[in-house]
Amino acid sequence: MSPAEQFGAVVLGLALGLILLTVLVVLILRWSGRGSGGGLVLRESIDATGIPSMHAAELVGQRGIAVTTLRPAGTAMFGKNRLDVVTEATFIPKGATVEVTAVEGSRVVVRQVSP
């Protein structure tokens, strides 16, 4: 086999390998459910306040549960939404019922209420 034939065989092998690799990557992405960037796109909307799936005005008056001890900052659950919150300068124990009193940008202010 001449050097030109060997070079042609190497180039053909590389080209076929690249095509096979491309086909395999496409198939894997389709089977994994991440095709077309599906794994790179947010599934829920986030507004300018950084609060997912809820508008700031809708939060005021909502009740939730303190997931962590709020001293004065912590985390609370409002339905399916877990939010970082701050209290009105009081200590609130974990598991207490809280109510949103104000939303100031990304700051969600809560106070403890009876269940």
C-alpha cells in the first residue's frame, strides 16, 4: 500500500468515526430527554425580584411555615415555593406559621402568626 493510499484510508477512518460519534451523541441526547437544550432551560419563570412562580404582590398576606429558625433571616415554605425571608427583627422558631408582611425587591419580610 502506497503512502497516498494509507493517508486516504486514515482520513476515511477518521471521517467515519466522526460521523458515528455525532450520531451517537444525538441519540443519547434524545433518549436522555435533554435534547434541544431541554436541560439548559429554566422550567419556571423568575421575575425581577428573584421570586419564582409568584409575583411580589401575591406574596403579601400569604402564610407559610418556617423551615429554619428565623433569627432574623432564614427560609420558609409558601405552598411549593421555598423562599429566603427575614423577620420584623424578632426570633421565630423552626416550624412556626409565618405571614408575609412586605416584599422589598428580593427581600421578603415575615412575622409570626398563630396557626
